[in-house]
Amino acid sequence: MGVAAICWLVMLACALPAKAAWKIALFDFELINTSLEATRSDEDTRLAMISALLREEFAAREDFHFEVLDISSLSQDIANVGSLHGCNGCELRLARRIGAKFAAIGWVQKVSNLILNINLQVREVATGRLIEAGTVDIRGNTDESWRRGLRYLLDRRIFRE
């Protein structure tokens, strides 16, 4: 291929619009503690850890082109709601306010210190339609088990082909 043809292809590629990213509101994970043990501070830290990891994983997915929106302007409203998991779709109203096309909520259910499960639901904001959902059981209440559980959930349930 000649130099002129290569230059033309590069110019054409630069002129084409980039694929638009889907705007998504990723809300922080919540803990649903149904165990007989009190919630510990390390579990709160792990919730923040997997919430950050969720945002990183969505932003890094080149095959899906997500734009992870900043939800910090909604923090007072989220605090007033208490639990997005049990608010009957209020996350959709909140996500709509920041211009999201999709909204995702996640929660970790602690059955015991050994048995936990990580859950994630992604809904279309305009219709409330469930786009993807999944759950994964994990054994062990450690940083590593939570990280591995979330990555498994994303790879095998949410972003599966």
C-alpha cells in the first residue's frame, strides 16, 4: 500500500466520530447483613474497595464503551434513601438526574463470616428494564475473596458474551 493510501486511511479514521460511550451511574455497594454477627469496619472498607473496583472495571471495558458518571452530587439523596437495594427503583430517578442511560446497584449479603454473596443489577434508566444481573457466592470474608468474587461476577455474568 502506498504512502498516499495510508495517509488517506489515517485521515478517514480521524474524521469518523468515535463510538459514543454509554453513560452509567454505578452506585456504591451496600451490605445486607443477615448474619448473627455485627457489621465490622473492615466490611465497610471492603464495600468501598469493590465499589471502586466496579468503577475501574466498567471504565476499562473497551468492548462496551462505558462512561462512568460521577454520582457525588447525589450523595445527600442517596443518604436520605438509605438503601438503594430496597427503594423500588429510586436509583433510576437519581441516575436520570445526572444524565445516565444505565444505572447499576450492587449489594453484598453476609449470611455468616464464611458465606457471603455479591449481587449486581444493571437497568436501563428510561424504562427500568433489567439489562444484566448476576450473583456470586464467595467463601471467606477477606479483601481477596471479595475482589475475586466481583471480578468473577463481572466476567462470567455481567460482561459475558
